[in-house]
Amino acid sequence: MINRVILVGNLTRDADTTAGPATTLARMRIATNAVWRDAEGNRQESSEFHNVVAFGRLAEICAAYCLKGRRVYIEGRLRTREYEGGDGLRRHTTEIIAETMKLLDRSPAAEGDTHGNAADGVDLDTDGTVTEPEPAKGSRAGKRPTLAAAPTA
């Protein structure tokens, strides 16, 4: 059986982090939308809101980088659980357990950065590894200028 979820959406609020006795937990809410045209040609739009939970090192990273309005890629699995609400009634909820999170936009603090030093496009996995994207073709990122030797006479 396959239990896989991939979401690309915007965070509706900052990640809410709780440090438990065994591990750190981060809760996030992501909004996705769908746009289509109905039979009369009118533009229609619907939004869905998804609860996302991250654990461990990924939760710590989410706490630092997942801020309201940021666009993120989340990959994980669905989990449905039952709990007792404050009113004593049993409730059910379905959430995505994040295994991979990628930031898809520039951080709000780096909007004025013209040198490309923002934390955009950084891949963050459950094992805490951070993978930076390859520089674009033709980009001078990561290249050192070379100096030609002066001709001798």
C-alpha cells in the first residue's frame, strides 16, 4: 500500500512548536487552491486547508523558517487520529506527517537582498540534512574568478 502526500501551498500562520520529553513537534496549516471554469465559462476557485505535523529536527527547522505567507513544498503521509475535545466529545482529524519540507520562495527578511543570499530553494529532510540547490546554468555562484598570468617580455 502507498500512503504518500505532496502539497505545495502557502502557510496560513507561523509554525507552532512544542518541545516534548522525547522530541520536538511543529504544527502548521497550509492553504492550497484550485481554479477552474464552470459550464458558463465563469472562473471558479476553491481553497483547501491542510494540517501538517513535523517531528524532531525537521520540526526545529520548520519553527525557524515556516512563517505565515511562505510558499512551501511538503511531502509526507496521511494519518487519521481520534482525540477527545474540550467538550468531552470524541473527534477525528486527518493530518499530514511531514517527512520533507522545501521552501519555495525567498525569506521575507531577504526580499531586499540582491546577491541571492536568501534561504530559498533549500531542501530540508527529516534526518536534518540541508541540501542547497545547484547553481543555475550560466550562474557565477560558487565560481572563483581566475587571474591570467601577465605576459613576460
